[in-house]
Amino acid sequence: MHELSIIELKDKIAAGEVKSADAVKSVFERIEKHDPVIGAYISTFKEGALKAALDVDERIAAGETVGALAGVPIAVKDNMCVSTGKTTCASKILENFEAPYDGHVIEKLKEADAIIIGKLNMDEFAMGSSCENSALQQTKNPWDVSTVPGGSSGGAAAAVAARMCFGALGSDTGGSIRQPASFCGVVGLKPTYGRVSRYGLVAYGSSLDQIGPLTTTVSDAALMMNVIAGHDKRDSTSISTDVAPVKDYLDGIDQPLDGLKIAVVPELNAGASQQVKDAIEKGLDVYKGLGAEIVEVAMPNVEYAIATYYVIATAEASSNLARFDGVHYGHRTEKPKDYIEVYSKSRAEGFGTEVKRRIMLGTYALSSGYYDAYYLKALKVRNLIRQDFTNAFEKADCLMMPVSPTTAFKIGEKTDDPLEMYMADIYTIAVNLAGIPGISIPCGFDDGGLPIGLQILTEAFTEDRLLRIARMFEKQTEYNTKMPKL
Ligand code: GLN
């Protein structure tokens, strides 16, 4: 059963051929067997999931209409608030935090009758690219357990790759859906900024954060988008559907784009490893075989994306994380001398090293003497980067590039050098600075059998076209059907 896509499974459940309860049992058998090694889940909701599945089965047997994901086991990254269970953000400070409400996407999943089976590991507060910053556990890459699954949505990518859920939701501030999807050989979509409400998502960089699906097929990502996309007045950045209507992302997904023009950025690609470059070239050949034309473009400002992002994201993080003060949420130090110690000790004990580094960097960038030099400058460069994308989309329908310069690296290989880890975000973070949608789809393997992702980018609010372009590739290749040997 675990080899089915979401669409295959939900069709079988709707037709009464498969019981949702059996799908849930099968998924938990896999979790119990493989997760002690992989470590993707921080918590699971077995009892609640079985109960919800039995309810869906009963409603289907009674001939009732059910939702678009009826009976399908789905897992979510542990920075999305659920009313049943914990929301830890993989941090000691929230280790025992129970949110009193469901986030917007959780409500949407429930309305669609999906079965929420558990919460997935991540880098603490979504800061990182390897899950090594999780304060709770290290997730391993199912393709090679000595390597990282990527991050920060590493638990989500690993769980989908190991078929320990049928699909998952992650969040992407600077690549955290696409990069782990690439490392684990699954599909990961970061929608346009504003397309999916972040109400109930613990904020990291508010001008960058976006929720999106991780799945085994492009069509499954489209189906999940149908469920989660739309306007929500509780998130002030959520776009009105009058301005940007929500499409049916499955409608026409199998229709190739005629006369497709693909832009590539040769100077940018030069930074990737030879094996990654080769896989991207082969990927482009697939599109050429389908009649696509490749055009070269320059994006002169993207080289400043890392510096820009790490000023803006840390500035926003320092402000967002001020709410974890030992009073409002989570951990409080035991015997504070005075109220200053309530704050300082609770935070010192609760946050990990990377989170502290970013709070300090961000506070520094926002401080009165440095605001103009760093933060304001970064905002200006952000506009230039956005302009690079606008220029590229005047010449082509989409951009294609690697997701990450390398395949999954060894656990521990980069932990001593945070800057080296930041540098590896070069292909993903400019996309968040520009707010446009991006997808990673499996496009090959390196010599060691580790997956490689192809990144495709289109203009804001054109996820329908993005998914169609991705689907063109998937129909011609079989990379997404390969599974890690566990
Ligand atoms: N790796 C980037 C960071 O550490 C992106 C993380 C993310 O997208 N949440 O900030």
C-alpha cells in the first residue's frame, strides 16, 4: 500500500477498495519499523488517526460525500500548530508546548478529510539545512543513513521518501522545502509568498516564510495545493483571491506547455558539483527533446542573495523570537533571581546555538547604529534581486537551476562551519527574497546513489504553469518512482 501515490490511495478509498483504517495501520507499521533508525517523527497520533480513519470509512460506506484527501495519512512539520498534541519547533524552549488551536493548513487538511498522523522533525525554528540544528533528534537520509536529509523540513522529506506517510507539509523560508526534497528524492513545492496562509505557523522570517507540500509525485503536490491554497483573513499577507484567483492545480496538469522557453543562468550553475551539473544538463535535454528552447540569462544580483537573506531573515527572526520569554510560551527557568533572569535564563536554557547566533546577528543588524548599513541596504539589494527575476521572466516561461550545489552531505561534515552551510543555500534563497514559486523534482542520482533535484521557477501566482512544466518532466522519466532500500 505504501507505494501508492496520494491520488491513487484516495481514489481507492473513495471507491471502497481500500479502507482508510488499513492505510493508517500500514503507515504505522512502517513508522514502527523504520523510524527508530530514520528519526523523522517527533510525535505521532496513532489513536486519533485510527479513529478519524474509521470515521471516514463509515461515511464513505454510508454514501456521504467526502473531502479531496479523504482517508489519506498526511504528516506535518512540527512548526505548524495542532490542537491535539505538541508543537515543538524541534526546540527545548517549546518541548512541551501544546497549541490551543489548529493552524490554517491543519484546518484545511481536516476539512479535506485527510488523516493527520504526526509531526515531523526539523532544524530548530526552521533555521538550518540539515536537521542537525534540531534540539530533539537527528533525522537521517533514507537513501544513506550516514547523510543528512537536508533541512529545515528534513523530517518531512525523509518521511515521504521512506513512505512513512503519503504526503507532508513543510515550510520554506530560504529553501527548506526544496532542498530536503532534493536530498531525499521527492517533490517539494514552495508556493508564491501569500498563496498559503501562515496562520498557526510559528514564524521565522515573516517576509519569506511559506507553507507547501512534499510528495512523491507532481500531481500529488497539485492536489495538496488545491486543499491548502486560498485567502485567509487571519494572515495579513494572504493574497485576496480577487487579485490572484486560486486555480484547480490538477486541471490540465497533464497538458504540456507548447513552445516552452526555459532560462538558465550559466554563471550561477558553475558553482555546483560536476555530478549535479551533469544531472541538470540531462534534465534540460529531456525538455529539449519535448521541443523546449533554452535561453541564457544573467542574474547579476543573485550573488548577493546569501548576504541579503542572512541579514533580513535573522532580523525578522530576532523580532519574531522575542515572544519566547519564559512567560508566554514554553520553558521557564527554575529559580530566577529577578524578572530579568526569567527572560535571560529561560532563553539561554531554551534556545540552541544556531538560534542564538541568529537572534544576535538580527538584533545587531536592526540596532540603531547599523540599521541603515545592514538592514536597509539588504532591503535595497532585495529589490535588485527581485528585478533579476522579472528580467529573466521577460525572456522565458521559467528558470531552471540546481536546488543545491551538492547532494546530501555526511552528518557532522559541516556543523563546525555555519558560513559554509549558509553558502549552500545559493540556489534557493533568492527565490524567497523574490517571493516567487519554486519546485524541486527528482532528476537523477550521484555515483553514491544519492538523489539530485532539478529546481524550476516561474512568476508569482503561476503555480498551475509551474506544476505543468514539472509534470512534463515526470511523465518522461522514472526518477520519482525510485525508492530508498530500507
Ligand atoms: N537554510 C536556510 C536557513 O537556514 C533556509 C531555512 C528555511 O527555509 N527555513 O535559514
